[in-house]
Amino acid sequence: MARAKKNPKTKTKSRVAKVKQAAKRRPVVRVLRWVAKYAALLVLLAVLWVLLYRVVDPPGGYYMLSERFRLGAIERDWRDMDEISPHMQRAAMAAEDANFCDHNGFDLAAIEAALSANAEGRALRGGSTISQQVAKNVFLWHGRSWVRKGLEAGFTLLIETLWPKRRILEVYLNIAEFDAGIFGVGAAARHHFGRTAGDLSLTQSARLAAVLPAPQSRNAAQPGPWTRKRARSIAGGAQTLAASGRADCLG
């Protein structure tokens, strides 16, 4: 049985339609390739930036710079981890992130508790870990936009992947604000107690950690009743972390 011959005009129309469709897709493909290329470049730059700060002490961040302009000057005295009292290290964990050694940057239990409290209208601190706070204060800006939150999550993952826990806490303790314009535990120890970061007692460390949620309205040297109570709780938590081995990632 002979096959029916295809009409040449039909074949030509089909080829023309395919060419037109391909021409329409071409700009979209170019845009997608451009986006993918520059997205990969941005990721690479972020990785290199985080790797740099693993060995080079961060000069500060957007918030620290803004406070320098607002106040005219700030105090900061970088202290390596070996120069910071172990009491202060554990007090920061007890106050801000008791599961610091166990999570990969995100404390899901703390996030769930914060969301639940917010939904019920109860006052509760956010579920941000120390790693997330480092990501925000070193690489980003303060704010509540979804864009910033997304970038924070990305930098948190990079920090947890590329830095040891000891380095993460070291950077945190050197960028945290302990009073208006007083950044880092080195400057805070001198400002509040007239001593070095390595000489801080458990009580002094707990009082410094207790002001972290609101450093410009609380005083570690002359704490009010709430700050004293909070500091006692932090001191107990720091001792528990030491006794239980939950702070062993600090070395």
C-alpha cells in the first residue's frame, strides 16, 4: 500500500513555526543563563568572604558602622578565644544558645517555641542562634524582611560549614554590643568592670550576658532586679553546660 506523500507546504509551515518558537524562547533562555551565571558568582563570592573571616578577624558590620556614625566613636578591643574567660564563653551560650554545640546553625526547638509564643501573644525572645546572629551582624544588616532572612539563612549555613564552633563563638563575643557603642567582650570587660576579658568571673560574665537582649537599656555593672535575676539564671545554666559536657565543642 503506497504511503501518502506529505505536502511540502505543510512541512515548510511546520519548520517555520518551530523556528518562530525557538526565536521566542531564545531571550528567555539567555536571561535564565545570565541569572544562573551571576547567582553562581554571588554564591562563590559569599563562600570566599566567609572563608576569609575564618582566618581574618572581621572589621565589624553594618550595624557597628552605623553606630560609629551615630555616636561619633565606639569602643572595641578584639580578644582571641584563649584571652576570653571560659565563664564568659559558657555564659554567652547559656544566655543566647544553650544548644550551640549540638545544632547545625538552626535550633528548631527554639524556633518552634518562639513561633508558638508569638502566636499566643506572649513575650519571648526570638529563636535565633549564635550562628544566625553572627551571620546578621557580620555580613548583613538589621531588619525583618524576607530577603534579609533568606540571606541570613544562607550565611548561617556557610558559617556552620566553613568555621569551627569555637571560631563562631569567638567572632560573636567580639561583635556583640554590651552597652551603647561598646562592642566585644574585651571592651565590655574594661568598661563595666575595669578588667580584662580573661579575668571575668562567673558572676561578671553572667551579668554581661544578661544585657545582650537590650544592651543600651541594661547595665552589667549596676544591674537592676530583673538583670540580677537573669544573671543568676545564666550563671546556673553556664555551670550546667560545663558539668554536662554540652560546651565541649569550645575545646
